Amino acid sequence: MMDIAEFQGIIERMYSAKDRKRGSAATFVWLMEEVGELATAIREGTTEEKEGEFADVLAWLATLANVEGIDLAKVIRRKYAGGCPGCGEMVCQCHHEKP
Amino acid sequence: MMDIAEFQGIIERMYSAKDRKRGSAATFVWLMEEVGELATAIREGTTEEKEGEFADVLAWLATLANVEGIDLAKVIRRKYAGGCPGCGEMVCQCHHEKP
């Protein structure tokens, strides 16, 4: 079990002093660096490398959400927990028809 | 409350039939589109627009993790729940010293 709000709180406590000083734009650049590393891991990495990069991308997304004052658990619950935001169905009939 | 594994399962049930056919590379492109929309929302969006884009990025990250067979809850718990992966401290003394 790992609650998204709990994870965002861990990242907040672990890193927020520096995060708020750095600000959104510079934090976004960090997130992009990790996204690039995820791309590399998917293309040619081991499972362990992929796992590490997925974790880092999620950690930097949580960091950016902290800087922006966004509650990730709230926003995904609202947008996705009740069904696909496109068609409202629990098994989507719309969005992923797109390739 | 929104457990990360529960969220990943919702996305799995909602979208996985199409996701697996599309594959990793095309799913990564979708994730990048949402990352671009998040950038726009951070730069000039309302709070509501930011919330929607954070939710979409997290949903597509979960989608990509599903396609790659990665358990997001497991990997973030292992890498971050016990302390900063750089210094091991619960309040980081290393990583975010970088600007």
C-alpha cells in the first residue's frame, strides 16, 4: 500500500525547503531530465533501471505538484475514479480507440 | 485516500485493452503530449486546468507503467519511503542542494 497523498507528503517533508526556492520552472526542468532517463530505461534498460526511473518521474511529478499546491490524490480521484473522463465508462469506450 | 496501486488498477481496467496493442513507444508519445499540456497549464492556466493536467500526466504515467509491467506503488515505496535515495535522510541533505 502506498497512498498518493502519503507519498506526496513524504516528498514534501523530504524536499520542500529547496523545492519552493527553486520554483516551478526549474522543477519542471528536473522532471524533464527524469522523463528523459525513463525514455532511456524503456528503450534499453533492465527492469531494475525502469523501476528506478518510474519512481523518479513520479517523485518529481509530486515535487512539482507540491510547488504548485496541487493535491494529486484529489485530482486523480475526481477525474478518473468515477470512470473515463471522455465517456464516463469504467471500461473506456472512447479515448483509447485512438491509437 | 487514493492508493497508487488502486489507481494503477483503475487505469488498467479502464484502458489496458487498447494500451497493450499500442505499446510502449506510442504510449510514451501520449504521455509527452500530456506533459506539454501540463507545461502550458503551469505557465498560463487556471488552478482547475493545472489540476486536470496533473491528473492526466499521472494517468498516462500509470498507463505506461501498466504496459511495461511496473508496479508504481512498489517502486516508489522502495526508493523513497525509507528516506532520500541520495543521502538516506527523511529530510534530504543532499539532492536538492542542487538548484
